Amino acid sequence: MLSLVKRLKPAGDDPRVLWLRPEWGYGDHLMLTAILAGLKAEHPTLRIRLAAAHPEIFWHNPYVEEVLSVHRLGRKHPERLARYLEVVRRPPEARYLQVSGHLLDDMYDCIGIPLKERPRQPYIYLTWRELRFRGREVEALPRPRIAIAAHGAPDVKLPNKVYPAPQWLELVPLLARLGGSVLQIGTRTEGSLIAGARDYRDLGYRHTASLLKRCDLLVTHVGGIMHLGTAVRVPTVVLYGAAEHPEVSGYPWNLNLYTPIECGPCWMREPCSHHSCMRRLTPQLVLEEVEAVLAGASLGSRDILPPAAPQTA
């Protein structure tokens, strides 16, 4: 096997080589896969090399010539890491009350290569062995198989985008009553297993992607799991609330439940004192939307409006 040093040949001034580094979140990594497809579609001779915090997201990607661990590279060869362009987006503070301008366009603009089309579909390329991971076990579960990502990471930057834990405790039993299976994904460090859900946590990104391909639906908040579900084309109900807006971070082929509210989209880094945007997404309302999607309702973004005022005589 070639050593790290031998594989890292100087780029020189070769315009055919593009050195990129996504931001830290694995949702950022998945969004970058959409951009790689767009770049190679119009510039097929371009050679793309990556340094990534989660290199496994890019394993077997046909558009990537090489992917290295940004952590290892930073420790052993920091001067070489400097050649990689970090593909950044607007910070949350710059998105306050923004309801247009997708983050993927920020990333395309950051790279700066003109394109006629800007694809937004993320990809993850699974091996035959990965696709078979626990396949018989999952296929034997009753349908509909509904995956949930109920908790955000402990260090989540936008805590208000996470659906409140008490509402999850009420929602999961409602989903379980549909007669199928509820599969909880994510990691144990994020939070406890919810009563009524089967434990499919700590599988890693790639095996979680394989699991999602066998599910009928994913229910989650905005985050990496949303992007992962989109990468494997599982229908997804995204509980937006009003921390973010679907036109800025979402996909039109999901069902994005957004709450129009005067203070949103807030993009706040601190927990909200009232979190009324998420409280409006009641478990019963979410259940109704899930049932509609399972019955074949069209997807897209939907504003969740406040209840109508009672009529007076």
C-alpha cells in the first residue's frame, strides 16, 4: 500500500485538480456529494481530491479520486492540508429571517467553478456487502417501517431545530399504533431509546444508510440524518419548526413541516425560551402527516398555521 506521503503528490498549477474540504458536519459532507456530481457532469476531466472529517461518506464515490482523513492530515502534514479549499456556507447569524438562498448555492459559489446546472441530490455509494447489512432481519419487520432520529447531537449548534423530547415520547407510540415498526437510529450518546421503538443506533453512517433503504419513511429534524435519508431516497417527513427554513436547507422531495412565526427562522445558537414553533407541530399533527405520506400524498414544503380562532355569535 502506498504511504500517505507518496500518495500526496504536489498539485502544482494543474487546473484539472481540485482540492476540497467540507465543513465538519456530515450533513455538509453529503451536500458536497451533490456538488461533486454537478462538477463532474460539466467538467469530466476534473480530478477531485478531498480531505474530510468523515471520509467514509465519500468511499466508492466515482467522482472522487482520493479522500483523506482531515484529522490525520492535520496532525501529520498540516502544510499539505492548507492546499484544500474549505467549502463554507453562510454562518447562522447571516441567515436570520432568511427564507431563500439555499446553502448548496453558498457551497457552489465558494468553489467558484461556473456551471449551467447546480444539482442538489446528495449521494452515498454503498457496496454490495453494505446493502445486505442485517437485510433479512429488517425485511422481516412489519410494515410500514418508520425510522426516527429523535435526538440531536449533544453539541448541536442550533438546538431549536430539534423536536422536543416530550413530544417524541408521545409521537412514537402513535407511530407504533400504525401496525408497523418504529426503528430508532442515530447514536446512544444523543439520547435514550424511546419506548415503542426498536434499537438501530450506533450503526455508523453507511450501515444506517443501508437500513434506511429498507424503510418506508423517515421522520427527523433538520440535520445529517435528513441529508442521509435524502441520499438513499427514502420519503422523509422533516420537522422544521422555525429554526431554519426549507428553502435554505431542505429538499423539495421531502415533506418539510415549517411553522411560520414572527421570530423565525431564527437560526439561534441558544435554546429558545418558548419553542412555540415546535410545540405547534403536535404529535397528533405529525401522525396525520405521516399517514398522508404513507398513503401516497405529494411531498414538498407545508406551512403549519396556528389553529383558527373560534367563531363568535
